[in-house]
Amino acid sequence: MTDLVLTADDQAMLAGDRGEAAALAMKILVEMAGISGAQRLIDVTGAHIDSCLFHGIAGLDFAERLAAAGGRVVVPTTLNVSSLDLIHPDLYRGSDEDRAHARRLMDAYVAMGCRATWTCAPYQLRERPALGEHVAWAESNAIVFANSVLGARTDRYGDFIDICAALTGRVPEAGLHLDANRRGTVLFDLTGVPGVLLDAEVLYPVLGHLVGGATTGTEIPVIDGLPHGASEDRLKALGAGAASSGAVALFHAVGSTPEAPDRAAAFGGREPSRTISVTVEDLKRARDQLSSIGVTEELGAVSIGTPHFSIDEFAELISLLDGPVAPGIDLWVSTGRDVLAEVERRGWLADLEAAGARMVVDTCTYITPILEPKPGAVMTNSAKWAWYAPGNIGVDVVFGSLEECVRSAIEGRVWRDDALWG
């Protein structure tokens, strides 16, 4: 534990000069700085709050205490998914008590000046951090995207620490805020994977699941062999998978992410501590781990949009949805309200809903009771959804590509094409 040097403004906040809420937030940050070994606090330019998602009374009590004490965020602050879809409130199938608590929690964060974005993909908003910019983001996929794809700098901030950073504009100078901790350590070499698979959308969530499971502690994975210039949506899927099966908060994809123009740069001029040569068989095993049930054709629903669907993903969905969803099958699409508004502006929403797609905003179907109980598996193209849904909402999951998910929804049965995997 090192000695922490506080600025005069830090000390003033700690003493209560900016109110009770800021003092409590600063006290918590000082304790965190001591645990992390930070020697000072640094400014952040923004925050993303995960603690607005209702998990229990403790989180509600904490937020309402800060709000009642006059807490106001001092940096632009977005809000992660909540437990409720405020645009489609009838979708919620939980208890009235939990609904009321979840709404109070949402209201408390808005009262503190947070922006009511309600999305796990704040990087899809117009304003987002630039390369090297320090922020305090919570939510695992948002963290890994900010660090990896944007090249911004955030540590893994969880519930309560996130709002403390937003109320003070300060965080410990530790973890992934530091250059030394951002260098790659372990190499995932894809030179043995065929090009047709490397070019496939479905590779990215599967590879993310593999990388997360094989990365330990504070290791920083470097992935070499992917086509250069991979899209943000593909990198999003990779990062979300890695942050779910493991604790990955930063990865480098050589030729695609800003801190990895080449392998040497990704490792900061050092050699990897170990190298994992990824094979097609490794990827097949990772793919199969994402299905909680064996071979089945019985389908109850399809859930896509975890993390939240982007505009480009909606365009792809429209191109694939060449017929109506089969009777008795639900096709759920989770997205942010800002993206949904753009979908509607483009005239796509009516066509999607006419085909049977059902929109969910402000939350996600693996954390909120929305899916209706039906026989059959739920199919998804999301490694994150596949990882969490069986435990969270008690469903059997079948994993597949977006094309496989959409075709399955139309045919009313699980359809998968194994030819891609050799």
C-alpha cells in the first residue's frame, strides 16, 4: 500500500466542501486507491454507470442516499441497461415490487444528472471517448470496447465505484490507466485458421469466448491473424465474449485496434509470456461450449442484440429477414433507444415488426424477465447471452451465427450450417 498524494481540491471534497455526496464518493475512491496501490488520483472526462441495474435493496439505498445528499455528476455520464424497458413497459414479467424498486433506482441516477441512455453500448452514441482519453466506464463489454477498440483508458469499474467517479471526476491512477499495464502479454496466433472462417461473422464471439477462458489474471491478450480492419461490431462481439468467459478488459487485435498496428507494438517491444496457437478444433470446442443443450431442433425463441444491436447490425438483419417469423416463435432484438429511434427514422421498424421481430430497449433479455416460458431452446448469436442466460433466466441455449438465428426463426426450428467449421 503506497502513500496517496491528494490535491487541494481532492482534500476539499473529502472534507465536505462540495457536499455530503461528493465527500462520501471521495472517501470510497481514496480507499480504492489504497487497495490498488495508486499514488494519486487523475481526472476523467466521462463515466458510464452500471449500478443503475437493480440487483437488490443495497444498490437502491446507496443511490438514493447519494441523490438525497445532493449528489450531482461533474462529468458527462451515461447509464447502462436498467431492469425495465420504459418504452415497452408491458414486456416486463417480474414482480410489482421489483418493478417499483427498479424504477426508483433509475430515477435516482437521473436525478444525479446522468443521461438516460439505458444502453450497454455507450460507444454507439454520438459522443464517445477518443484515443488515450481517461474515463470511468463500468459494464464489462463497454469496458473492453473502450480500452480495445477506441483506445480510451478505463479500469474495470463496478457498481458504486462508477458513480463515485462520476460525482468527483476523479479515479485512482492504476490498472489500465497506466501505459505499463496496457502492453500485450499472451499471444493468440490464428495462422492455422482457414481464411473462410476468419472472414465469418460467427468467428468473433466464438474466438472471444475462447480468449476469455484461456486468459488469466491481468494478462492482456494479443490476437494475430485476423483480417486487418475488422469492423466495430465484430470487435464488439469478440470483446463481449472475452469479458464474459474471462475477466478481459483489454485486448489487442493486430491490424484492427489502435494500439496494435503490428505485433511488436501490441507487446510494447517485448516477447509474449506464452503463445496459444488456435486451431479449428479449438474454435469448434469453444462454439459448442456456448450451447447448453445438445443437438435439438426444438426452438422456442431467438434473442439477438447482446450487446445492444447497432445500426449496421439492423441493416444485416433486414437483409436476412426474407420471410415472416414462424408462428409461435419469438424473435427478440435488444438495442439502445437512440439506435431504435434511428431505425424508425430510416423506415425499418415497421417492416421488422411486420415480419415478427420484437424490440427491447433500456434492458436486455438475459437479465430481465421478458421471455415467455415456452418449450424448446432459445437461439442466440451472442457469446455473452449464451454464457449468462442459462443461469440468469433458466433457459436452454443454442448458439449460432446471425444468419442461422434468423433462418431458424423463420423455419420455426433450430437450423445450423456446420460446413463453415470443416
